[in-house]
Amino acid sequence: MYLLGFDIGSSSIKGALIDAESKKAIQVIAAPDREMPIASPEAGFAEQDPEMWWKYVCQCSKTLMQNHPEAKDKIKGVGLTYQMHGLVLTDKNGNILRPSIIWCDSRAIATGKELEKKLNVNAFLSTHYNVPGNFTFSKLRWVQKHEPEIFDQIDKFMLPGDYIAFRMTGEIRSSITGLSEAILWNFEEGKADDDILREWKMDADLIPEHHPSFAIQGYVDSAACEALGLSPGNEIPVSYRAGDQPNNAWSLNVNEPGVMAGAGGTSGVLYGISSEPIIDQSQRTNSFAHVNYKPGNPRIGILLCINGAGILYSWIRRNIVDPNFSYDELEKRAASVPPGSEGLQFLPFGNGAERMLQNKPVHAHLMQLDLNRHSQNHIIRAGLEGVGFAFVYGYEIMKNLGLASKILRVGNDNLFLSEIFSGLISAMTGMKIEIREATGAVGAALGAGVGAKIYSSPEEAMKDSPIIRIIHPDQKLAEQYRPYYELWKTELKTKLENL
């Protein structure tokens, strides 16, 4: 008995085949070999063809089935996770009307501000927990305003994972967590918000039928079975879907209050769970329905994103050091420098406006450079520390919102592999960091097992989730870092005040 999971990213598609009984991954693969292209027909635009996603989902699935032919007629569930906040539009025949406007597209920022001016913001925050911003509804409104000839043909809007599920099942459906990330879920009323569509002269039927994340949302049809390399004639349910950050938390077994999930890729993320609404009036964080959200028993995921994270460290590797150096080699060089980098500091915010800084364009800054004392090794360590300080700053925001945590769970494939980086964050926040063997596609497969009733509950699916390594808070290290962090915050405050 096997389960399939797919992670629909903007760079690649990942597929995972797991043994349902042992919950172990048999194989995880990715396609294509190079990053998928992102079209930018105008400055600030970012688009992808959803058919490209489907092509590589099929490629991953066929490769998995070719490598493990014993599984092709024993798949008991399919789970999907996907890049959040994208917009896919189809007509009444299911044809794509335009390329998907994806998560990093910023064209709808002005549209979101226009929507905000016409809303009672306080009332809207109390029911939706967010303002429209640059999220999916704002992108839909942008199409209505700027591409009316396309908008008039829309039958349904979808999120990226919804579209892949549609290609598998022929059914256009979404999830509660998906509608919340689109800013189209009314938490107070516990339903999809079709009123806001009517208010902007949109048909309420544009919103797809929706289900919980753990639920059978259709069955893989015969055409899709052939495209995916699966045996036809078996009832294979698509039984889980969630955006990448809720799914990352689910994959790390962060589903209840008191524990936090983290990620340190190109951008960085802190993600906590609350059983009560936590509404950040300044919108430095965003609150969405978590994968186990139920009206009457709510679990809200609070997301803080740091755009300038791993991208700074990779920039240092490419442009300051040498792209031929491995990150392990950079870690060794950074370790030759004492904590605090002898006063050299980095503000890492060079990857666009930072939401946690209220969308102010702070940019990246190298500060207190002493040409007689500082070397490449200092720059490497200062980069790691600058990103680490940004995480500590973000944690302080979340703590002040009521999301203090003793445990931070992270995956085994990002910045948290750096002992310097992890040690700094653990020391300065007081959180124990658990590094776990978790990937998005594997988490999606396990979610499918819950939705298909292979597992009796989310708790059973995540039982005995393995921990690879634990980093404990070091008080002595915290004392070493504290004066440098206070200086870092002072520099950040000065930059913010001068904008």
C-alpha cells in the first residue's frame, strides 16, 4: 500500500512515493533538471504556464512508477502542496485563459491598496484576519480591471494546487486553507466569502466548491492515470492539499499551539499555531486556516516571512567568495571568526520589500567594515549572523503577538544545517531547535493518507516522526551575541526612520 505526494513549486516539481505502513519515503525526485522559467512580461510581473506544472508532475509520477512498478496499482491516495497565492483562471470548458499570476508577482499591490481604501479595514481584519494585499483576490481584481476580455470568460479561479487536482480528477475544487490564503474565507461566518465578489461585481460562482485539507476531493480519472503512469481501474483519491507553508508546518508536525515551524531557504519563514484569532493590525504577519482547521475547533497558522534570508548567503558565496566553494566550506571559514564577526554586520533585506518591516524597502547593507581587520571570513559569518538576527527580530514580533514557543522544528535541507546559524537563533530566542527529516512532497503524501482514512488521525500519521538533530539554547552564546544584536537593531531602526 503506497501514497503519492507532489510539491508544486515555482522552481521545480517534487514527487514522493511512500510506504503507507512504515510511513517511510521510498523515493523523492524532482523535475525538471533546471529551474522552471518564470516569465516577466513587465517589471514586477511573474507568470508561469500551469500546463508546465502538470507536465512535470506527470514526469515525476511516471519516473517513480517506472522505478517502483510494484506500486503502480497499489496507490491509495494522492496529496498536493503548492506555491501559495497564485491565480489560475479557466473557462467553462476547463481551458486556461492566461498564464498563472504566481506568488512573487507584485502587479496587484496597488490593486490591493485600492480595495483597502473601500473596505472597513478593522471590520475586514476581524473576519478575514488579513487585508487583500497582494494575495489571490487582489490578483483576480487586477484581471477584472486590466484584462476585462479575459475576465468575462472566467468560469472558476483556482490556486496552483487546485489546478493540478483538476487535471487529475476533472473536478474543480479548493480547500478552506486555500480560500483563506486567497483572502476569500470569512472566519467569523465559517464560509467562503462570496459577498466580497458581489461587491466588486463578480459572480459568486467563481469560487470553487471547497473541502477541508484532509478529505477526498475527487478520484484520479483514467486519462490522468495514463498520464501519471498509474494503473487504471483503481479508485485513487486525491485526498489532501495545502499551500507550501501550512504543509511545511504539517510535515514538521507543527499542528498545535506551543510549537513553531521554520524554514531558511531563499526566503525565511516562522510559522506558529493558535487556537484563537491573532490579528496583526500592521500586517507584519499573516493568519491563515491551518491544515487541521475546523469551524468550531479552529487552528490558525500565523506566518512571518523574511524575504532576505538564504538569498543573501548564496549572494555572498557567488559574488564575494567563489561559487565553487561548498556551503560546508563556508561554514568552516565562518567558524574561524568569533561570534559577532568583530563588529561587522549585515542587514539582509535585499530581496524586495519586507512585510515584517511593513513593506519598507530597507535593502541589504554591510556595516562597520574595517578594511584593516575584516576579511572574507568575517563577511561570511556576518552574513549568517545578519540573517539569524532577522529571524530573532521576527520571533520577537511573533512573541509579542502571543506566539512564544519553546520548540522550533525545521527541515534537514536549508540554512538551519549551519551550526552557526542555528546556534545563534536557539541562543537568542531560547527555543530548542529540532532538525527533522521532512520534505513537502512527503508531507503531502502523509496528508493524503489522513484524508483517505489510511491513518485514523493527523496524530497517527505524524507519530514517531524522526528527529535528526537537536540544538539546545546556549546562554553563554546568547550573552556574546546580545550586544551585537542590539547594535544590529539600532542600525535597522535608523534605516527604517530614514525611509
